Amino acid sequence: MVYNSPHYKGYTLTIPKDKDGRKVIIPAKALNIVWGGDDRYWKIPEKSGMPAELLQVSWLEVTASVNGTDHQKNYEVGFSVSLKDDAFGWNNSPVYIMVKRGKEGKFSATKVLFNGNGKQRFEISGKLKKGDSTTDPNIYFGLYEVWSGKWRGGLQIHHAYVTEE
């Protein structure tokens, strides 16, 4: 197969908030996934509601953004994930949730250890506090492990989310 790009750029969509107007759910198909354009490394869902599945990578970078946020409010960002039975490379090996407000903002990072949660779905998250110097209404965030060079696989990303606290 010939690839235009090794990276998958999630489609742009209007993302509705939940019934309380505080939480935005971003489907796996709308996420930006480094190496997601190459089916040797990722299975990208063909329709919303299905998870993106990591087959194997040594560079984990999955990102998203949400606009229309209030710089005077706190936010939680995160990913709903699960590990397949044949998952590898996760035990005692950290990944990071990184989040910032605006393109020029500084990242805040949260270290996360998976430690083999089996097929059970779980959430990993990070926080963005109010009072940043920018009034930019966009939040940029992602799930990263780009430093160790360690190969990993078997991760399923069901969706990402941003919740106003």
C-alpha cells in the first residue's frame, strides 16, 4: 500500500457537548494519530463509536483540540482506553497526558502508568487550570510517549474528552 502520509489527521467536526453542556466527547476517528496513516501500526475505525487500535509503535502521539472554552474555568482532558489481551510494552512504563491553552500556551503534563488493566475500559486524564495568561479559547491536548523508544501495542482508544470543572 502507498501512503500519502504516515500520520492520520482526524476529520473536523462540530463536537456537541453532553446534556449538561460541560463535557465534549471526541470520537476516536476524529483524533490526530502519528503513524495512524500506516496500517502496519494502527487500525483507524471506519465509523464513529469504534476504537482506534494501536498495533505497534515506538512513538505514541495522539492529539485533539477543542475550541470555545473559557480561560477563566478549569478543565479536565482525557482518553477512554482499554488494553487488549495481547497488549505489550505498558507495564511500569509511563505515558503522559499533556494539555495547554492556545497555540502559544505552555504544556502541563500528567504522568500515567497503565500497569495492565486487561480488557476493562479506564480513563486517563490531566488538568488545565484557569488563569492562564492567554484568553485563546482553544485547548490542545494529547497522549504521548515519544522518549523511550520502547515498542508498545494492544492499546484501544475509545474516545477523548474535555470536561469543564
